[in-house]
Amino acid sequence: MLEISDNPATSANDDPITSDPRQFSAKVNAWMPHEIMLTDAWFPLAHSFAVDKKPVRRAVYSQPFYLWRGSDGQVIAAENHPNDTLAGAKSEYTDESGHYPVLEKYGYVWGWLGTPENAAPEHVPSIPYLPEDGGLPLHMLGTVRFDCCAPLSLENLIDLTHADFIHADVVGDEKMDSETVEVFHDSETITMVRTCVNKSVAPIMKMFGGVRDDVQQVRQVIRIYLRSHAAIAYGRFSPGDNVQLFHPCVPETRDRTRLDYAMNTSNVKKSNLFRYIMPKASYKVSRQDSSMTSPQSPRYMRPEKRKDLHSPLDEAGQKYRVLMTALAERQARGDFAYRDDVSADCSDIIGYEKA
Amino acid sequence: MSEAIWWAVARSEEISAEKPFNVDIGDQPIVLWRETDGTVRALEDRCPHRRAPLSLGCILGSGAIQCGYHGWTFDGESGQLVDIPNLKSERKYPPVYKAKPFGVHESAGFVRICLDAKAPPPADDGYALPLSGTSTVALEHGQYIAALFDDPSLLISIKGVRFSPYLLAELCEQEGQLVMERSCQWASPHWPAPFTSDFPISLRIATDPVTGESDLTLRDDEFNLLLQATLAPVPGARQVTQVRWRAMLSPERPGLAAKAMGLGAPLRVHDHIDGAALRVLKPSASIHADDLREKIAARTDQQDEVA
Ligand code: FES
Ligand SMILES: [Fe+2]
């Protein structure tokens, strides 16, 4: 039987995840993911290696970001293409030369969408298992796109029961002895920890990871940095190797999502194929997710009278909805302050075992 | 769209116990499948959990349908949620935990759906005509039927037959159906239709005023039946029309041209429509159809008031 334990944030005095269950479910069911637009956030727009002399174009909520490196190697993020001599008025998101705040960390180019003066490096999310100055080999990096809105993609990610069905051929099916889900949150993050006892071994670990057993103990963590639309997906498997995935979902437009992922498999033995195959599994897994999230997305575009139905397994997803909505509401009231620190090392929260 | 209408959304052959099948009636997506005993089931093609299409799921041995996203499993008759596999419990779910069920009726090789699950089933239609097919056409349902009345050659081809613009009987109402009869020629060289005294064949079309489901009967001038067919157009998403059809060629067909109908497919229902020809198609019978439908509707309203 499923057990759910809740660890509500203690610090915030106006925690949107109220103790009143009716208010909570009203918020869950008023979910309008396409209407959410969060600013004053760093978005991981590109892998560092993908940005060079020639400008590449990225977007956040259709707002253009042209990224290139100046002669000193520093990244420039501009609203207009440097060759666009007729460029018109600029938005409130850039300085007088049309440049956004930009920085590089963890092997990504992060662009700030919001009031430029508020851009501060301490709002870059903590990703314990990515080297701060990047440099992961290319086979651990990749790009996939989702034909759906970014919050739906993240709601999909934080709900792991779906993996037992649509990713069964990669990560194993729903057969196990028991499962526990724990959810932690603050005003800027939500973290879900799923512990499975004697779960069917992930086929990809059987095939390429050298795992011989039929069942394994699994502890999976999904931690979402709400504003940046970026997630950590950290899995501990025994027997098996830990999986260390950074999974941003940049809302390039409201119904299309860009995922420049980094799967750090340097913890896996060099002789183990899993080290090279696992990062590539993202191509397959993302298509499987897309098969559901793509038809889902338009069904969340308009207000819907019929409420979604929920099971106790949906706790994390429901809380994600409420937290995102609360942040959007706060921003609509003109409050863009970070009440919680997103860059503080979260190793303990996610239970990261340093190799 | 009134609720108690039975739409022929599929041919019997299209529905299996192996793979769910998706159709729509207007903007209402529907998933169809067969239980192991052959019963056809229909639910809204939208999982009430996270709105994924149920047609992407699978059919379990029990006959229930399982959503492919998180495995929620629904009973086909009631739409009731019967299992959430990850919960590993034998619990019963509250009655609101259900997908929307629709009425289903299968007869004569067609699967018909009524959006009102409680509607009384329609009468059985006899036997299934052996030839059948499905076409999806980028033309709105009402326009499709109008074109069928005004010039069927834009929508269908009958082997060796040329439809003429001349009607033997203009569209009228017979027993609640819209019926017309059109003169036809064999496609061999002959005197042009405007100068022809008598035509060798005729096509009778009897159409349901609401669904547009049409029975086609092709006879020669000695009243021998050559071909019969049923054409079932159903409005689909984005205003396309999904057409299911069944047909049978008569075994006895006197005359060379009629015999030649047996070589190859006797009936083809087009997937593509010549837009240029359609644009300039002169409306005639279709205008009468509108009048007749109004008359029929007014009469039904009166009857409803009396009842
Ligand atoms: S959407 Fe169908 S089970 Fe979750
Ligand atoms: Fe997934």
C-alpha cells in the first residue's frame, strides 16, 4: 500500500500549500499551464559548447535571445540579431544596448528574463552533479524538443508512475513490492523522492549496465526549480549505477518546450556501455513522453469545467501546480522577490552520493 | 447536434480486441474497442486523470481499457475506473471516477455510436454488404451531403457509370428520408446526355436528413438491381468528414457493361475532392434538401409538443 508523508515548508508564513484541502484542490483544478509566464529567472538557454562566434537564436516565451561569443570569448545575449540594422524598439528585459544579463555555469549559457537589475548569480539553481565550469563530453549532452507547454512537461517529469507505463521498456514496469513517495517544497522548488522496493530491473541496465538481477532497489528524486523551469532527475539504483540527469524545460513558446539535457555518466565505469548508451536513451524516452504530453497540451489551453481526477500518487504533481500558480499570482501582484535560496547546495536534499 | 443520433463511426472490421481505435463525432473524440466476447465498447477518448487519449492505451484480457499514460483502467460499459495499478489496492473508486461512456450498436457491418449512452438502440439493419472501405475527406459534413445531391461524381465513382445532371425524380421526402433518383449512362461512347432520350441506368439515393447516411441503389432500365451501397458520412474534427461505406454488386447483371462492373472495384469513394469543380457546382437538389429538412424538423417539434 502506498504511504505518503508530507513535509511542508516551515519557514514561509504564507505557504500556498495550505492545510485547507478544499482550497488546495480548487487551486489544483484551476490549473492553466499555458497561462503561466514566470520572469526574473535564469533560463538554461543553450549548452555552452553550442554558442560560438555566429549568433544562435533561442527564445523564452517567444522573447528572442541571440547568443554569441565576443572576441574575448564572453557570451553576449541580445534581443536583436547583430546584423539586424533596422531593429526596432527593445523590451524592458534588456539594457540600453539591447543585451540581457547572461552568465555561464554548469556548462550552460543562462539568460535572465526579467528586470535586468534583479539578475543575480545566486538565483542560478544548484545542480550538485554538474561541474560548475562545464566541460562534460558531448556524448553526455543532447537536445530534445517537446510539442507541449513546459509546465506540462515538468508535471510529467515529477510524476514517476507514468514511467512504469510509457517507459517500461527502458526503466522497467510497475511491478514492485512497495513504493513510497515523499514531497518537499519551498516557494521556489519542489522535490519528490520515490522509493521502490524490489522493482523490476530497468531493461536498459540489464542490457547495457551489467545488472544480472531481476529486481532492484530504486530511489528516484525529481527536484524542480520552478522559475527556471529546470529539473534535477537523480536516481539511485542498487544493483546498478546512479543516474544523474539535468533536465531543463525552457518554455521557448507557450506550447513548445526545449530540453538541452546533460546526463553526467562519469560515475559509470569507462568499460561499461551504460556510460554511453544511457544519455542517448533520452531520445527514445522523450518521444514516449511526447506521445502523451503532445495530445495533452491543447486540452489544457482553455478553462475546463470538468476537474481532473487524482490519485494519492499525484501528490507531487498537484503541489507543483499549486506552487507554480502561486508564483505566477505573486508576480502578477508585482512581487518578484526570491523568498528561498535556489543556489544553495542541494546535495543533502536530493541525497546525492558523491562518487 | 442533438444527442439521440446514431452515427456510423466505424466498420465492424475496423474494431478489434487488439488495438483501440479512435474516431470523432464533431469535436468529440471517441475510443472504440472490442471485448474478447466481441462486444464493442465506446468511451470518450480522454482519460479523466490527465486528459491523455485512451486510444493510446491497450485492451486488457478482462476487456477493460488501460490508459497508456499511468495505467488507469476503465470498464467499457459504464466507463467506471476499476484499477490504478500502482496503488496496488483492491479498493473501489467513487462513482465520479469514470470516463464518459457512449451508446454503441453494431449491425450490418457498421458500428454506430450515440453520444447519449442511455438512448434506445436503433433497429437492426439486416446483413453486412461484403465490400467496404473508409475515406476521410477535407470537406464539411453538410457540404459533403450537398455535393452528393448536386453531383455525386465529385465524391464517388461507380465502375463504368457516368452520372448525368438529369433527375428522374427530384429530392422529396419518403418515410422520413430524403430520396432522389438520377439518370445515368454507361461510360462507353454515346450520344451526349443533354440530347439523350432515354437513359439505360438510374441511381436512387435515400438519405437520412440528419446523419446523411445514404443508401444508393443502381438499377438498369428493366429494374434489375446492379449495385447497392450504404455511404455513412460522419462529421469529424476540423470539419473533415469521415466516410465509411459498404457495397454489394448483384450477382446477376444482364448486359456487357453491367457485367464489366465486376472487373476491379465497382465502387470507389474519393479521398480527395476537386475544389475547383466543387466551387462552381450549381446547387439545386441541395437547396431542396434544406427546405425538406426544415419541414421534417418542424413536424418532429410538433409531434414532440403533442406527446
Ligand atoms: S492520463 Fe490516463 S492514467 Fe493518467
Ligand atoms: Fe517520462
